[in-house]
Amino acid sequence: MPYIIRPLPSWAQSTVLNVTTYDKFLPQEFLDKFQKDSGIKVNVRLTDDQGKQYNLLAAEGANPSTDMVTVAGHRYSQFISSNLLQALDTGKIPNWKNLNPAYQNAPWARVDGKLWGLPILAGYEGLAVNTNYVKDPQSWDVMFDPQFKGLTSYIVSDFMTITMQYLGFDGDFVSYTDKPEEALKATNAARDHLIKHKDMVRKYYDAGSEVQQMFINEDIYLGHAWSGPAAKLIADGHPIKLSVPKEGTYGFCYTLNVVNNAPNAENAYKLLDAILATPDVGASMQRQSGFASTISGVPEVLTDIERAAGTLPQEQVERIVFFSPVNRDMKNEMIDKATAEVKAA
Amino acid sequence: MASNSTLVRGGAMPAVAAPAYSTRLPALFNSGLYQSTLGALVSNKTTRMVLLAAVPIVWIVMMHIGPIYQMLKISLLSNYPIQHGRAPTVTFANYAIFFSEPLYFMPLIRSFVYATSATAVTLLVVYPVAYYVAKIVQPDRRSKALLLLLVPFWAGELIRTFSIIMLLANRGALNVFLRDVGMIDRPIPLLYTPFSLGFGLVYLISLYMLLPLYSAIDKIPKHLLDAAADLGAGPFTRFRRIVLPLSRDGIVSGCSLVFLTSIGVFATPMLLGGPTTVLFPETISGFFHGASDKWPVGAAFAMIMLVSALTTAAIFMRIVGGKSTRLM
């Protein structure tokens, strides 16, 4: 990147913290209070894409322009293996005990025996439907039902893993380690299935706001959606229902991570501790993003409607499998190529 | 004027009474410091040209050629962003991927088809508008008419794209109107189709056609049209024999600008297009947003698009415009 348009490197300052995160993940009132209490000025840079964030961080190398990044579960191991993050020292976070115990030692959160980030919001890939037009679907099959031709939408790369699972393959590639032929066969089967049913799709989308807009405008009646944007629509009173079909789906967690060589790492720890201080912060994050907070006590702070928007029946919760950190390179390589093929077809 | 001429030649400023608008400049120009520095520089014609050209040249190099050169460099690397312990090698493999994978041809061909169609439609739609403003509207009202046409372009590309979404969505203004007047009982799927993409492209880039066309048509002497009418030429003959040939430069410039702009647009196809309208810029962006080490492939594809688009535009300009045609 030409120097003139390259972001300036972050300088070590006792009163500054540079955070890269998604829009609405860090509530403004929380940031205002944190800045006032700590005297640390928080500069928030928004991101909308994990790949873009990864590439920029990798390009900056030993001189990162940000102290903290927000990493999604499916990219977690990629950031770690590229040496872009530093392991988390929970001893520097007195309020660590306030993190929901289910997340304190989650298997996916530990890589090489170390914790690498603070889980802040959890979500899953669900089937969202407009209840005025689609009644209680039980299977991903409905996404390929001709009566909804031209009325579905999905993120191709995300739905590729769901389709693999729907067709009976391992969409997370965990069982394909050292078996590239099997993985390719499974990926190609999902790719061909999506190309064959391309006429079902109104639009391939990229951002959560796009699928929200399509549901509101009734351009689509059903679609694959992250739980956050869908739950937000439900909480806002739209006739949307989110479920996990019988074939199952994948869950993920967003973590706030301290960047390797971060100049203001100590300030980053102060922010992490402040996030965990009270359930109010977690509730506000859940309210704004739609994703479920990982902080203990948050459900008690939410209203009934907000709680219901993010709640699933127990049997559907059990169908969610968290993305694994295993065999990511093979998965990224094959899914990226198949995604390009589906779009180009 | 006399004192300005003297200044340009580098001589001393005459000791005349200071004009009312300035009392300090003559003293500055006569100062020894000025005479030995900037004054000495501007007294030389070549140096004067270099000084005047410096800002635009630096601008063009830094903002236009620099990023393209950087992209060319990345396209020849084996891996980028460069990470510790992974020194890249120079390779043409990223270009070879395009030619070895037939799947990438279709988005590029699609981009050319949409860009060509949008250019043709824009020309047909905008030409009468430009003619109307340049030749029919009274001269004292032309600037107001042009201003009215340009106002929408002051809003950004994204805002105008979202306005099209609000217009064409299933619950958008057009479908609601058609339903309210009883013409339809179910919404017509207009958005996320080839129609919405084409509509959006024509709307968003018509400015690039309007201005060159207006400029060319405005220069056509009115007495030529009057003379042709006196000699019995009808409106169509006057248009075909006089207006069209004399506005050729505007047509070539407008078409080239619209084609080159529409082939590279990114946000509009992403927001207005459907599953069958994925264009090449979206394919390229996939490499930059995907897993690591794909920047070189994305950069190579961007260079392929740049070269093919410029070649197409150059061929068009040479065939239609002749040797003397320039872009602006």
C-alpha cells in the first residue's frame, strides 16, 4: 500500500487505545464512561470483514496500527497461527470471573493450551423466515423448495458449509485432515448443489444489514442468517423467526484480542476488564448487535422481548456445533474457490 | 499589466506608486532574497514550466500511477502481505491462474457486456438531453438547466444506489404505487435483477456522458443548422449530416469515460445485482477479502481488467474517433 494512504502506526502512549471492531459492538455510553474513568482515549476503527482485517494486520507486521482487533470464531486459528495476536493473560483481568463459565474454558478458545482472546458475543448460523409466508420449517430443505424460488438469500461461503452438512458431509473439514481428496469431493458436491439451485436465490449477500433490509422489504421470505442480525429484527417486532434445522448448524464467538506488538497492550487489558465489570455492558452489546452476550448475569438485565429474540429451544441449541480451529487452511482454500465458482456460474 | 510582464521576464519591478490593492508585493519582488531565490527560478522559461507542471505531475504520479504500479508489483509476488520468514519470489503464476481457470472468464465477459450495454443505453438516453440543453434551452437558462441535471451527482454513489433500492424493492415506491393503483396484486421483482443493475449503472454514470456531449453540441455553430434548413434539409437530415458528425468527439469521449467507469464499478453491482450478475470487480475483491496470500492473484486480475478495458476503449476511440480524438 502506498505510504501516503497507509494508516499511521500506533504509538505507545499511556492515554491512548486503538481498537478495530464491528459497528455497534462497543456501546458508545460504555466507551464514554471508560474514557472518563480511566483517562484513556479510545480510537475505534470499524471493520466489516475478517479477511480484510487479517490482511491489513499481516501487512503491518511488527508495527500494527491497532492495539485490539475483533476476531470471529472461524478465523480465530488463522490469526493465531500467523502470529498476529498475543496470548491473553487472564491474571491482568480481575473481572475475568464475570465471564460466563461456559466460555472461560471453551475448547475452541484454547489453541496450543493458551487463551487468545476475550469472548464477547456468541452467535450461530440459523434459518431465518418471514412467518407470514413460511411456516415453521424443520429442515434446510426449505431453502431448495421450488415454491420459494427467487425468495432466498445467503452468504455463499457460509452456506457452503451448511450445504455440505445438509448433504451429509463434514462442513467444518475437521474429519478431512490429511484427506484432501475427500474434502474436495464434499466441497464439489455442495458447490454443484448450490449451482443447480441458483434460481432459488434472490441475492447473495455479504453483510448482516443487507439480509435485514431484504427481509424488511420482503424481497426474500427466507434465508441463511447469522443470529445477530436476525435476532435484532425479531426484537424490533418484525415477523421473523430464527431456528436451527434438524441437520444442525455452526456456532461461533467473537473475541476481543490484543494484537501482537500492540504498543498500548496495558490499556487494552484495562478495556477488557471494564467490559466484564457489570452485566449492563454485555446487555447493551447484545441489544445493539443482536448476538448473545458471554457475560454472566446478562439475561436478567434484558427485557422479555430481547431475551426471547436470542433464545432457542433446548433441542435446537444442542444442534449447534462451534467452529473448530482444526484444518482451517484446507477449509479456507477449498471454500474460497468453490464460492468463486458458485458466483461465476 | 506592464508590471506583470516585467515580473515574468524576471526584471526588477518598476518603482511606481503602489496600487490600492497591494502595498507590499512590489517591495517583496524587489527584495534581494526574492531575486536570488524564486525570482531567479521564474526568470528561466524551462524552470517556470517545471514549477507549473510539478503539482499536477506529483498528483498524477502519487494518486494515479503510484497505486497502479504498486498493484503491478504485488501481482508479480508469490505471497503478500509479506510476513516474517516468508520472503516472496517474483512469478507470473498469478496471471496464469486466470487463463487456467475457465470460471473466471464469465465474470469478466459479463462485465464487458454490462459496460457496453450501459454505454449504449446511456448514449441514447443522454444525447437528447444534452442536445436539448445545448440547443433548445435559451442561453441565459442553460447554466440553471445544467445545474439541475448535476444536483443528483453531488450525493455520493452509495446514497444514490440506496435510493434505487428504495425505489425498486418489493415494498419500494414503484411496487407500492403499482399496487395502490390496482395494476398488480403481487410485487414485481425488480431489484437484484439485470434490470436493476443496468438501471443503476445508467443512472450513476450518466454525468460522464452528459458533460462531453453538452460541450461538443454546444460548440456546433447555429448558423450551420439554419443554412441547412434554408437549403431544404429536414430535421433528421440536419441531425444526421451536421449535428451527429460535429458531436463525434463528444460521443467518443463520453462513451469512453462511461465504459471505463462502468466496467470498474464495485459497490453498485454488489448492492443492486443478483446471483446471475456477479461482475469481475466482485471476483477481484473476493481475493483481497478471502484467506491469506490471495492479494497477488487479486492484483493480477485487476491488472488484466485494467489492460483489457483500456485496450477496448483505445480501439473504440481509434475506430470511431479517428487519430485526432482525445478523451477530454
